[in-house]
Amino acid sequence: MRALIVFLIGFAWAQMVCAADDKAYSEHLAASPTGSVQINDVAGSVTVNGWEKPEVDIQGELGAAVERVEVTHTEDHIVIKVILPHDLDHAPDHSSEVRLQVHVPLNSSLEVSTVSAAITVEGIQKASKLRTVSGEVHAGLAGADEEVTSVNGNIF
């Protein structure tokens, strides 16, 4: 019993240390109401919600090993890409994880690609392509044409 208590205290401490290393990320930009949004992430989770504003709002928590989030955009196309250091093969902890929450215009076409990251999408009315390797996909698309693929992950 004592060993279990010590383990649980150690586990809780490790989670707090990892969370303390996370970096907040926030970006907000104008977007075409009928444009396209592309998101690429490596680990963690991506949640996308459609809304009626002609804007993209990106909020997130970046693990300590994440180099940056790169956002490029033209008048009608936005790309959100999580960048990890080139020498990072695979972090054994959660330091390379990113938790993104993105709001996009509901009439945007959407493409999300992840590896070891869950995808959740709600309220998109245009075509969507959701692809993951080793991640779950939860798609509540509002009448959109959708293409959903997962290698080694469930689709809901």
C-alpha cells in the first residue's frame, strides 16, 4: 500500500512538472468565409469547431519540446503546422504534444492530418479530409462531404 501511495504521488508530481513546461499559444486572424484550412500536428490533439465568424482562432498548449506553430495564409487558404526540432526522433514523455483548439468559418473546407494525435471536428459544412495515424477521430460534420481515415485508431 505504501508503494502505491509513493507511486501515485510521484506520478502526480511528474504530471505537474510536465504541465508546467507547457507553453500557451494563441493566434487570431481574418479568414475567407468559404476558404480552406489545413492543420498538421504530430502528437496530442486537434479540436476544430465551425463558427459563423469570418475568422480563424487558434488556442493551444505546446509541450516543452515543440519548436513552434507555423501559420501561413493567403486570402482564402490557411495552413497551421506544428513544428518539432529536426533532431527529435520521439520524445518518451509528453513534451512534444500539442493540444490545439481551432475555430474556423463553418463554410470552410478542412483538412487535418495528424500522427499520434486525436482529431475532433464539429460544425463544418463543407468538404473535410481527416487523416490520422495512431489517433482517434470524432467527426460531427454538419452535412459536409467527409473523408476520414485512421491507421491504428478508432473513428466515431
